[in-house]
Amino acid sequence: MGKKNILIVEDEQKIARFLELELKYEGYDVTIASNGREGFEKGKSPDVDLIILDLMLPGLSGIEVCRRLRQTSDVPIIMLTAKDDISDKVTGLDIGADDYMTKPFAVEELLARIRVLLKRKYQKNNDEDILEIGKLKLCKNNYKVEYDSENIELTKKEFELLEYLMRNKNIVLSREKILDNVWGYDYYGDTNIIDVYIRYIRSKIDQKYNVSLIETVRGVGYIIRD
């Protein structure tokens, strides 16, 4: 399939150069953009297999670049930031980023996450496309969720979390297992981000329709029962 092309959108020249050398050593082709607008234009290319996107950029912010790219592309995006705030993580993931890393980080961890995202992008997925539990219906092909035929607007990560819970209905899923399968890597104990997303889903489904869809199993994780 040839070399994978990774786009680095980073205004700090030393960081961009360091990442370029490490990725080329690992066998990737690398393209660099030094500001948001350049990153957005280069990110639209179908030749880009993955984007490493800094949050704080001149021209366009990383958040805005990601939001614009998600209108037409599902290319994997890893966001980088110097801020270690869960609200920044949630914002980045909500607007479509696939992963999030806080500077400084170990390059080995970044490489591992890149491998996970590229594998996920290219592996064939033969899972069934429509899931139903009671009045809840999830259609994977068009990212559509309905309850009693009424459309529910979910973010990308909310959809992926709900899909994983529905595919494993009647099974108690630990927070660690959810992190590994929905986020695609070990979040180093930061399992509270799952609780944040469960609250989001509950506010849009359980509370709105007065149902108890997602159950908390104290000290373990969560379950959806058929």
C-alpha cells in the first residue's frame, strides 16, 4: 500500500522538525504546515493518511481546522496542546478529533497511537450496520441515532461510545475496556472522561425520554440491557 503520509500542523519549528525526523525514521512520509490556514488546505488532500494538529495555531486555531476538515473528511486527527484540561480534551474530541495528547509527551506513545488510528482506518469492518435496543436505533452508515423515530444529535465520540455499549448489550463493561475499545489506547487511568461522555449521552437520551438506558455498575463501569 506504500508509505503512509502524515501531516504535521505545528507552528513551533523545533517541535515540527523533531516530529518530522521521528516519523520519517519510522518509515512515514511527512508534510508540514506552520499555521492553521495552511494546515487546513493541505489537510484536504486525499493523500493525507493522518494529521497531527496543534491546538494553538496562528491563522486558524486547531479547533477550527479540525471542525472544517470534519465537514468533508474522516482522516484521523491527533490534537496536541500544552493545556492539560479535560474541557479542552472534550472540546477537541467533540468536534471530531480522534485522539488528544498533552505536551510534553513521549514520542513512543505518539507512535503507538498513530499505529492504532491507521490500523483502525484501513481495517475492514464487517459489523452489522444497524443496532436496535427497544426504541433506540443506531445506524452506523450515516451516523444516525433515533429514539422512537425521533432523531438524536450526538457528537462523533458520543456516537462511538453508544455504539460500543449497544454492540455489547447485557455485558458489564469496565471503564478500562471502554477506553481501550472506543479511544483505541490506554488513557493512563484518566477514566473520568468516560463519565463525562456518559453524562452527555444520558442528558440526550435517558433524561429526555425518561428512560434508564445506561446503567452504572458501581466500582466497575457501565451496561446497556436489552
